[in-house]
Amino acid sequence: MKVFPSADEQPTVPLWPTTGRALGLGRSATYAAAERGEIPTIRLGGRIIVPTAALRQLLQLDQLAAAESLEHCCDELDNG
């Protein structure tokens, strides 16, 4: 499984292909979702980028990491 960058490592990512593929969307669906406001974007000239923190939130990566950390901690307490 590919590790997705943190917001500290990479503050923004391209809308396409990085964001679209991470969300399991094709190119047209990615741009349509961004146009509807379902994907938070920043426009810089002709480029459309996505804040990494917002994408991680959409993917619930940080919540999953926190849950896994809590589970690991509880396992250590049970086995400790």
C-alpha cells in the first residue's frame, strides 16, 4: 500500500491524477466533483491543486491512523 504524504511533507497535490486516483475517480469525474465543491481546490493560474490535509480528511487517513494507534496501544495494555 502506498503511503500518502502528510501535509507537512507535501502541502498540496495535483487535482489530477493524484487526487482523482486516490479517490478512485476518473479524470472527468474528478473535475466534476471539484467543480461541485466536493473536492476542496485552489486555483493557481491554470493549475488546480488540492490541500493535502483536505484530501487526507476526505480519505479519512488520519482518523484511520489514530484508530490503529489506539488499537495498538490497547493491545499492549492487554498483553502488558
